[in-house]
Amino acid sequence: MSQSDTINSSNPLRQFVNFANRQPAWISRWLMTRLFRSKVKLAGTCGIEILATDGKSVTFRQRNIRKTQNHIGNVHAAAMTLLAESATGFITGINLPGDKLPLVKRMDINFVRRSTGDMTATAYLTDEQIALMQSQEKGEVVVKVEVKDAVDETPIECHIVWAWIPKKR
């Protein structure tokens, strides 16, 4: 059994993502976004959307809408942080076996410039990280995430560490 078969057979979230990815792109985005928002209530409140995933990376979007704006009309720092955390958590969650619980362990966020317009966050895992997640009972990985604004600049730099533990102790 291959690594991807192991992930697929034991992780209901990954099974759902694989099903959604077999649909037309707009349906796939809609299905994954609805599922994610139903599980992560704050993401639903902020209107975070999943644009695409291939199983090793995912791209989320936060529109610059009134309820997520700061006092100067840009996406609020907390909403940007939620966007990065959500993208990294999603890609971690779909690559863990179904009997593991992902937990954010540490987030270091550096605000380097003012943002403009809508935001996207793309999170990535390497093959080595995925193999580690599949083989170890407990562990942690640094999930790479790039946050960009509407003019393709990087307003925040993120260092996010995700850990996993068994669901049942």
C-alpha cells in the first residue's frame, strides 16, 4: 500500500478532499470551503475560502471585507494570522492519519508591511514531512506558508509549527 493510499484510507478529511477534487473546480472550491467553515467557525465568520489543493499544498483566500478590516480599511492583523493558521492547519490535517489530532504548537508572525486588498495564503508540505506525519505516533513540523496581498506583496512572514498526537490517549 502506497503512502497516499494509507492517508486516503484512514483520514475522512482526505477522502472528502479527494472526492471534491474530482468535481469541477468551482464545485470543488465550494465543497471544501463549506466543510472547512463548518468545522472552523471563526473561518466561517471571516469568510475564508479554499481556492485549491493538490494534497501537498493549499491556497486559502481572505477577501478584504468590512467585518475583517482594521481601522485603516485593510485586512486586520488577526484575520491575516487566522488565514495563515487555517491554511497550514488544513494541509496538516489532510496529511495526518485519521487517528491523529493536529495541534498548532507555535506561531511566529512578523508584520513587515501594510497590506493591500484581498489576501491569499499558500501552505506547503514536503514529501519528507508527509512521510514523517504518517510514520510517527507524535511529532511536529514547520509548515511553510506564503501570505500575499492583492499586489502580490508579502505583508506578513509566518513561522508556524504544527504538532500531532494520538486522538485517543
